[in-house]
Amino acid sequence: MLSKIDRALLYAVLFLMVLGILFVFSASSYFSLRYTGSIYTYAMKQMVFVLLGFGVMVFMAQYEYTKLRRWIKPLVFVIFLLLLLVFVPGLGSVRGGARRWIHLGFFDVNPAEFAKLVVVIYLSYIFTKKQQKLKDFTFGFLPPLLIVTAIFFIILMQSGFSIATLLLMVGMVMFFVGGASLKHLLSVFLLSLPVLVTFVVQVTYRKARILSFLNPWSDPYGKGYHLIQSYRAFADAGWFGKGLGNSTQKIGALPTPHTDFIYAVITEEMGLVVALLLLGVYLFIFLRAFLIAKRVQDPFGQLLAYGIASLFGFHVFLNIGVTTGLMPTTGVSLPFISYGGSSLLMFSLAMGILLNLSAHGEEVKGAVREIREDFQETFG
């Protein structure tokens, strides 16, 4: 099985994992020294996460992906249970006013991260099983929508608006690719907009984030401070940066230099050349996932590939969009680069499934050749 996987995809993911350790060490050094007394704390934990993630990815790459069907009900049950355990006093952990983690000693688990992948697997299964009924609103469209909506509201109660919104975005892509009625999708989208707007407007800090995003200089030492510091990181970067470890914005200016704003630190230290190269690697993985989805013959596997591609793509878009000021501030990680075990393990699982799918489909090279031939026929 491993001999047939998409090697290019594997090498790209491994490249990001190694870069993640290096950049977490650089971005977290000041933060780590201040709060733990050592500059190596977060980098060492990230290294452990990467080793675990690599093992998980290799396991999933050779685990028969079709067997995931038999785990659907247990997976959905467990993810609901974990999401609710977050609210149990003494077990749930609170950070920055958000209750999203379950404390396990060495590190805290964020069930919402894994919920996104479980939703992709669940929807892939249900849309394959009920393909003929999906156009029927009551018996086909509504049941999976209720499951996704329930998970959305539980995550929202944890003050995880950004993760909940991302889950909805991935869910809508899955519904569309799965063959749901456009009329039903549009109706749900229009009905959900007032709900989303209400959850933004009625919560003070979310409303403040939107206002600071629109004009951060209206409150440069308050709500707009962090975005302005991210702008300065990019402005000071130049083409080749200040050098690894030489960021000034990570020293107390950016709130989470090794997580949400790590891309700004990378750009400041390594320059726009490396920042664009990193963006290119993400684009390569995203497109590779779509090519794999195109070649997989099994509908369940095809939906899995499209779901993983959209989950990966939305994460990259939202994280880099926040650091560059294209999106309001959210708590979305940069895949394989941001510090954090839950996100890294979730994406390791997802990439393992994708590698597994690549071994079951026709050669991805064939898809690349077809696209090149189509392009030549169209444009001469």
C-alpha cells in the first residue's frame, strides 16, 4: 500500500512538519522563556506532536479507508461526548475566555479540531449511502444538516465562533459536492446569515474584532493593535527578512506569535520569498488533493478527498487572511506550522487518509497530464 501512495504529497507534508518545528522554535522562543523559563519548551512539544502525527499519518495511509464506514456511528458519538466534556468543571480547560480544551496533563486536547474531520467522514458516508434521497429535504437533506448544526452550536457555546464557522463552510462544500439541491443549500445559507450576524453583533469582542478589522487605526493601542503589529511584521520583512530568530514583533507585540500569527513572524524573519514559497507548498497540497479526488473511482473516497481538500484550504486561507488583514481575527491554525497538538494530529489523520486514497485511485500524474492537454487544446 505505502509503495503506491502519492510520494509528492507525502514529501510536501513532511516538509511542512519539519518547517513547523523550526518556525515554532523561533516564533515561541521569547514567549516560551517568559512563561516556562526555557526557550525550548514549545519547540520540544511540537517535535513530540510531529512524531505522533507522522506515526498517525503512516498508519492511516495503509489502513483501508473503506473501513471508516463501520466507525461512523462511534465516531459521531465520541465527538459529541468529547465536545460536551469540555463543559465539565475540572476537566474542561479555559484559555482567553474560551472553553475549548480537555486537560490531559502533558497537553490539552481541543475536540473541535477533530470534529471538523469527523464531519467530513460522516457526510462522505451519509451522502454516499443516501445519494438517491439527498434531493428530498425531509428524509435526505435535513438529517445530516441537523447533525452538523448541533456540532456547530456546541462549538459556538465554547466561544469557538471561528472554528464553528469554518465547520459550516466545509459542511456546505460537502453538501454541494455530495449532490444536495442548490435550492435547499441557498435556503439554508440565507436563513443562517441572520443567525451568524446576530452571534457577531451581540457578542462585544466579536463585534470589536470586525470593527478593528475594518479600521485598525481607529484604536491602534486597543482592538486594532495586534493587526497593526502584523502589518509591521510584513512591512519590515523585505524580500529576504531579518534572519531566523530576529523578529521583533514576536517580543510582546503579537499576542500568539507561535500559533495564530506565526505566518507574520515567518515573513518578518525569512522574507517575502520564503513566505511565498510556503504559500506555494500549501497550494500544491490543496491542488494535489483535488487531483486525487478526481482519480478516485469510489464515491465515498472521492467525497473524503474533496472534504479534506476544502478543510485544508479553508484553514490556510483564513489563517493567512487574518495575518495579512484580509479577514477579521480568528483562532484558526496554519496547518502543520502553528503550534498545537490537536490541529497537527487532526491534519496528520486527514493527510494519511488522503495518501491512502491516492494509492486506490489512478495515477495522479495521469490527471496532471490530462489537465495539461486540456489547457493546450484550449489555448493552443
